[in-house]
Amino acid sequence: MNLSMTRIQAILIKDYKEFSRNYAVSLMVLMPLFLAFLYSKSGSATIATYFLSINIAFSMVTTYVQCCLIAEEKEKNTLRGLMLSPASLGDILIGKSLFVFIITMVIVALIIFIVGYSPANLFILAIALILSTVFYIAIGTLCGLFAKTVMEGSLIILPVILIFSFGPLALALSSASPILKIAEWLPSSQLVLLAEALEGSYTTMDVIIPMASIIVWSLVTWIAAGFIYKKRMVD
């Protein structure tokens, strides 16, 4: 796969301009920060509370913005031109993901600062957050390829926000309803379990299992996104 940094940079700049012009999408990045501020004032200082804001940011910023940017391209009929351009699949996917990746990292860092979270092992947690960002970008890309307009993309993304943002909360009810135990394997839940393990005397498996789970989710979702993308090229 031939990658062109010039094309990737051009797509990055194009996404930034579209993002800055669409206030309905750009203002969404402030919502997780507002929620983080409210949680910081509530006095609750638990891992679950910290990561509720972070997981909401992944859904409402990473997935939502990525989905809307792609849906807007489809609505304006510019995505097909991009697909038929000399830019490779890697150029397009990386270019359209890089801007959202940068925005996500900034928002997550601000949330951690606002809620006053001090990770016991910042290096391992940072890797997990980066892997999670890659996964949520993949989900946003997949949703965007299915949406025909920005409005439709906003509706498609709602199940993602509900399932992945609040999935970890279902673990608290798993003792009463064992079926909710399946929520443990969501990437958002694995991220919380990893963070909780890092606060104590964790083992290697406590780190490997959550990391591997998030990687598997990312690979499956990106493969699906790549398949749908190629199918859209020959529609």
C-alpha cells in the first residue's frame, strides 16, 4: 500500500475546514468537557466516574465527528470523487482519521485534567487510550459509510453512544442479570477494568487481556470498514 504524506495532509486540512464550518458537529466536542466539569464538582472520585466521561468523549467526539465528516462528504457527493482520485485506500482512511485522532487526544487529556485523574501507570493507560481511539474512529468510519446525510449519521450513532458509553455501567447490574455480563467484553468496559487493575498489584494478564480485546475489536471493525468502503467504490 503506497502512502502519500501530501495527500494525507491535504485530506487532513480539508477535514479541519469542514469541521470548523459545521458548528453542529464542532460544538459537540464541548459536551464531554462540560460533563467532566460536572463530575469533578460532584465529589465522586472513582475510576468508573473518571472513565464515564472518557468513554462518552470517545462516542460523542471520536465516533460522532468521524461519522458526520464522512456522511457530509457523501451528502455533498464529494466522497465518490475522493474514492476515484489517485489517493490510495490508506491515504484516505489515514487522512480522514488523523484529524479526529488529534481532536480526541486533546479532549481526553483535558478530561483527565478536569476530573483530576492521576493514573497509576500513565504509559500503559496511554497505549490503551490510543488503541481505543483507533477503535472508535473505525466505528465512526463504518457508521459514516452507511449514512447518507449528516442528519442520518447523527441517528445511526445513537446506539453506539448508548452501548459503548454506558456499557460499563451494566457490569454493576450483572449480578442481578447475568446476561449483562457480556458487557464486560466491550472495549469501554475493558478500558475501565484495565484502569482499575493498574491501581493495584496487577499481573501481566491484567494488562494483556484488555489490550488484546481492544485490538481485536479494532481489527474486526476496520476490516468491515475497508470492505464496505471498497463496495461503495463499485456501487
